[in-house]
Amino acid sequence: MTVLSTPVGIATSAADTLRRRPGADMAGAAFKWLLIGATVFATGFLAVLLGVMIVDGWDVLSGNLVHFLTHGFSQRSATDAGVWQGIIGSLQVALVTGVFAIPIGIATAIYLVEYAEGSRFARLVELNIRNLAGVPSIVYGLLGLAVFVKTLSGFTQGKTVIAGGMTLAAMVLPIVVITSVEALKAVPSSLREAAYGVGATKWEVLSRQVLPAAMSTILTGTVLSLARALGEAAPLILVGAATGFLRFGDANFAETFTGPYTALPVLILNFAQQPGDDWGTNAAAASVVILVLVLMVNGVAIYLRNRFEKQW
Amino acid sequence: MSPSPASTLSAADLRTSPGRRARSALARWLFLLAAAATVLVSALIIWTVVSEAWTFISQVAFDKLADIGWFPRRGLFDLSTLLVNSAQISLIAMAVAVPSGFGSAVYLSEYAHPRVRRVMKPTLELLASVPSVVLGVFAISFITPSILSPFFSEINFFNKLAAGIAVGLLVIPLIASIAEDALRAVPVSLREASAGLGARKITTSIRVVLPAAMSGLMAATVVGFSRAIGETMVVTIASGGGDTSLFNLSWMESGGTITSAMASLGLGTDQVAGNDLAFQSLYFLGALLFVITLGLNMIGDQIVRRLREKY
């Protein structure tokens, strides 16, 4: 029994009272493990997803991969069918998407941050971008069908890679703008002031100082947006990516931009909708292909960010 | 007369060459043009969707909007079928995504070691980029046969439950990311004050941090719900593959949503046969979807603005 009358005794007793008894915080421990479980569930399913797709698509991935990657679609038999046209189509669409979305997106961000911050027009553009970011992808397909396929058919030649790419460009535009705005805002104003101080015009300040400084972050954002475009199928269905057999004939690469096309995610939809296990195997194998493609592009983006990230 | 050098230096001398000024002015106009183009995209979306949808509304017989199901090529456009299916699948998705998304957000912002956090955040970003068709395939090749069938023997191969779970998996990264931002915006001083009063970590997390971040968490839920309603490919593959859909409330049956009905109509845009209005119904559904998601996103914005505590 400790004597409570001495200061040391009182302190020891208080410390005893305050000390956490082993096992007393059961709720806290349970809560923590619940949270860890939620996090593992949220992130771990990527591994499950990849594993399931590899197992399901193993027949194609192990024995038939070269044929699968280098041959076109075939309606007749699942084992003849390949994803070559889908890969080429997806890359073409992503190229057109980049050509339209990247310059317009970055230019919009420059206007918002460098020229018009706080003006009424800038607030309108900002609100508009925020709302566009929440519009479901398939609605962009309606825009593409009505405007890019029909109204602008003189330029796009109808249901072509160009129309598809422009549609996806409209879809990823908000992502490019938002990431570019953040990148530009992170450039310290001292850099701009120094350039103005030695007599540079606004264009020179932007093109020689601000843009090079922000470029790595902007690049990351645009690469991520292209990854999004690579995986998107819903709008492409509406603007006419073919889901069935495609004959390129002897069209050269340039001509395929204005002919019928398909894209990898659209092919996966087609595989998944065919009856029979063979097609299921194809769908799984094609899913592995697109996952590898998208994860690679994302890897590039994350590498760019880590490689060139600046601390101001 | 020999004027001092200072007095001969006029404004014209300080002004730079016309070429440099012209380039700067030109650049400004190009940037302005790009910003205007983004507004044009919105205007075009609204214009095309509304004008074609109006054709549908003005020509459709209103009793066809409430019938036995969604059979666009036979002229039956029962909206309740699609709305109920969209709501059911999105609610299942939220039941999956909200606990898991919030849980991982609380873990990453309150508990995780910085090193764990540095690995987990990019992993969540990576998850957000998984193509939705892949999750659709996952739903029919794994979720239904391996997870649901053992428990529900009479479940349909295509069913709303599997579609909802897959959509939920897709929405988790979005919800987790918005929720984590909200939690990290809660000032450290609140946590320190709570700990100073002797609160355990669990008490601080649940009674102090979560309530302070409530607006952000609600916004995450609303925005996630909006994303779930707009998700197309998962539902098209796993639940609503056909272009027709009979009204049903069972989550073990297949059923088309607003989005999957649009995709199915789109798959046959060249061959839309039968009813003349089938093509316009595509735009009508688009208008409906646009209004619903825009409304939800604006509510999300409002919640953030209304409830945001000023620290």
C-alpha cells in the first residue's frame, strides 16, 4: 500500500490511475483494424481483379498471346479473334484526343490563372469546368454523335477516329484544365515578377518562365487524362466505334483515321456479350491487355511527377 | 542646345518593339479563345441534348411513358423501370463504396504511417483509372459465379446486385479521395485539444474529426452517388445488356438503367428500327441523366459551401 501523503506517493498513484490498462482500449484496437480492413478492401481488389483476369484468360495469354495481339476481330470463332485493331484504334483515338484536349486545356488554364483570375468571365469558365467534370461520359457520346459525327461530318468524315477522339477530348478537357490550373498556381509569383522586372512581355514571361516551371505537373495531368481516354468505352459506342468485324483492306495508316475503327474497351464489351466460355476467355485476356496498357501509362505519369517535381 | 540625356528618353524609347507587343497580344486572344471553347462545349451539350429530347417529348404519347417496361423499339418507354434500376444499382454501389471509402480515408488521414500513406495514395489513384469495362467483365466472371451464386442459388447470371457491387468498387477511389481531403483539412489543433483532454484516438476520430469534416464527407457521398448513376459499361455488361427491360424490383434479376439503355440504343444507332422515336429516346435519356447528375453535383457543391466550418 503506497502512502498517499508524500508527493511521490501521490504522483505514483496518479500515474497508475492514468496508465492505460492492457486490453482496455479494445474498441480503439477494433476500430483501427476495421479501418485497415476497409483500406485493404479498397486497394487490394486491384490485385484480385488482375489475378482473376489472368486466371480466366490464361488459355489465351499462355498459348495464343502473339496471335491474340496481332490479329483482327473474327466473328466466326473465339480462338481466331484478336485485339490488334482495338489496340491500334485506341492509340489513334488517344492521339486525336491529346491533339485537341491538351492545347485547349492548357490554354484555358493559362487564361484562368494568368489573365483573368477573379473576373466574371473567369468565374463562369471555372463553374463550367467544374460542372463538365461531373457530366457522365456517355452524355459526351451524345454530344459527339450530334456535333462531331453529324454537324461537322465535312471535317471528321462521320464515324471515324477523328470524331471519336474529339468526343473523348471534350470528356477529358476538364481534367486537363483542373490539373493545369493547379500546376500554374503552384508557380511562385516571384518568378513572374523577376521576369517582368527585366523587361519581358507577358508572353515571354509565360512561355520562358511559368510554363517550363509548371510543365512537369501539367504533363502528369495530361498523361493521366489520356489513360482515362484509353479505358473509356461508353461515348465511343455512341459515336460509332465498330463492335463487330472490321476489314481494313489495304488502307494505309493515314487512311485508317477516316475509316471505320474500333477500340480496345469496345472490343472487350463485344467479347463479354458473346455467349460461350471461349469468348469469356478472350474478354479476360483483353482485360489483362488493357489493364497493363493503362497501368503502364499511369506509371509513366507517376514517374514524370516524381522525376521532375519541384519544391518551391 | 544640348538637352540632358534623361529628357530625350521618351515613352517611345521605353516601349518595346511592335512585334513583341503583337505576339503578347495575340497570345492573350488565343488563350481567351480556348477558355471560350470550353464554355462552347457545355453550350453544345445542352443544346443538342435539349433539342433532340424536346422532339421526343413533343411526339411521344404520355401513356407510353408508364407501361410494363422499357421496349424502345416497340414504342414502350416506361421510365420507372430505368429509374428504379438506376436507383437500386446506385444504392448497392454506395453500400459498398461508402464504408470502404470512408474507412480507408480515416485510416490514411488519422492512423497510417506517412510511409504507408505515400504508397496507398498513388494506389488509390491507380484504382481510379481501372477501365469500367474490365469491372463489368469482373462482375460476370467473378462476382456473380464465385461470390453471389453460393449464397443465392436462384440468382440470375445477369443481375443488379453484382452490377451494383462492381460499380461500388469503381466509385471507392473517388469517395476515398474526397473524404481524405476533407479529413486532412480539419486543423491539427482540434485533434490536439481532444487528445489533451484525455480522449483516445478512436474518440478523437469519431467525435471530433469526423463531425468537423462532415460537409466534405456528405459531398463525397453525393458526388459518388452521381458517379454511380452515370456509370455505363459495368451495368451494360453485368445487368442491362439487352435493349429491353421488363419492370422488376428484384436485385437478383437483370435490369437496364438509364445509362445502359442509352448504350444499348447506341450499339444499334445505324439500325434503330421499329419505332421512330427510339433514336430520340436516346437523347431524352441523356437529358434526364444530365439533369440528375448536374443536380446532385450542385447539391454536393452547396453542402460544402453551407456546412464548411471556417477555421
